[in-house]
Amino acid sequence: MWFFLSLFSAIFTALNDVISKYYFSTYSAYEMALIRLLYAFPLLFTYLIIMDTPSLDPIFWISVFLALPLEVAAFLTYMEAIRSAPLSLCIPFLSFTPAFMIFTGNLILGEKVSSFGIIGILLIVIGSYILNISDIKREIMGPFRSIFRIKGTRLMLLTAAIYSITATLGKLAINHSNPQFFATFYFTVLSIIFFSIWPFRRNAKIDIIIKRPFASVLSGVVTSAMIFSHVFAIKLIEAACMISVKRSSLLFGVLFGAIFFKEKEIGKRFIGASIMMSGVIIIGVMS
């Protein structure tokens, strides 16, 4: 059961990117994020009320307090990345998060870097090179230069770097609560923060929130489904195994880019994303 729940979480993650790009790419990055979280809030808040609340100590609150502003920044760069670049090109760069976490985990949690961690990082770097392999015609380092030349991949790499910090802080918060409570509480509060910003925006209009009701509700439901499948899966298996399966969202992102947006060079990008995902799995399971 845990495998299918983890797989569903991966599919819902990739599907939500499709919904955001297809229906809301004309919105600002903030508005795209607001739609996702606002329409997920009722389900998240309801579950938060009925679930058991663990004993929470100051370390939990400090971790959450430090993580949330960074999470807001990461969410905005994430939305801007999928607005401005093909999904099959930018989504795989989220695989750099666990690579960066090797260093943030060492800094914040004192975790040690293993030889498997180094191997995982190398695979992620090799995969990122293959994603832009067509640029090798210009120069041998062309594929790497393209990462920073293309706005969407540059922003997604920044998102991955920020996520490596928030994920490490989240890991600390989970150690002082539990995975189910943390995930539900964290995204509920994140929803409140995004909505609290909205009235202070210069062009804040209610029609942005209600303009596309079907797509908005669908995005909220899919966001909730992603979080709940994650929460229930992690109850049944070790976090490393669950996250490794969930990272298949990288591959679904590439496939959905081809299916829904007719993106090109899918073969090369799928191979690159697969290599990057293998690096993620090695870091998550073996390091």
C-alpha cells in the first residue's frame, strides 16, 4: 500500500504542475501559488483539526518559524520556473535538492557525507548535463552554461537550493513532532501566509481567485491529495523509501510535458531525468 500511496503522491505532484502551467501561466507566480494553497486549505485545515496533536517543543516552533519565509520564496521561484520553461526541462532540476541537502544537513543537523552521497551527486550532475546535451554543439560546457542561461532552469536550481534548507529544517521539526502532523500543519500555515499577503498587493482583485473555479478547485484538490497521500504513505514505511518513490514525480513531469504541452527533445530529457532520479535514490536510500 505504501508504494502506491507514494506513487500517487508523485503523480499528483506532477499533475499539479500541469494544471498550474496550463490554466494559470498568465497569472503571476504569487497568484499561481495562492490558487494552489487557498483551494487546498479547507481540506488541510479540517484534517489538522481532527488529527492528534503531538507534544511540541521550542525546537519545533523555531524550525517552522525559520523555514516558512524560505518556503514562501521557494514556492514563488518554483511557480515562476514552470511559467517560463518547459516542464520536461525545469522540473528535473528539483533533484538537486537532496544533493544540496548533503551539505545543509551537515551544517544544520551534523549529518555526515558518505561515499554514496558523492556518487548520487555525480549522477545528478551528469543527468543535468544530458538534459541540455543538444547545446554541446556550441562547446563542451554548453549544457552546463544553458542551466544558467535559461530562466526557468536557473530559477528551479535556486528553488532546489532553498528547498534543501527548508527540507533540513523540516526534518528537524519532524524529529520534534511527527511526519503526519508536520506536513499538514506546515502547508496549512503556508496557505494562511499566502492569503494574508493578497490584500496588500497593489492589484489585488477577487476575480483572480474565482475567475476559473473548476481549475482552481481541481488544483486545490490535487494539492490536498498530494499531501495526504504523502502523509499516509510515510505512516507505513521509512521516510527514505517513501521519498525515493515520490521522486518519480521528476519523470512524470517530463512525460506530462510531452503529453500536455508537446514539448520537444523528450527522449534526451527523460534519460537525463532518469539518471538524476537514480542519484536521488542513492542519496536517499544508501547514503
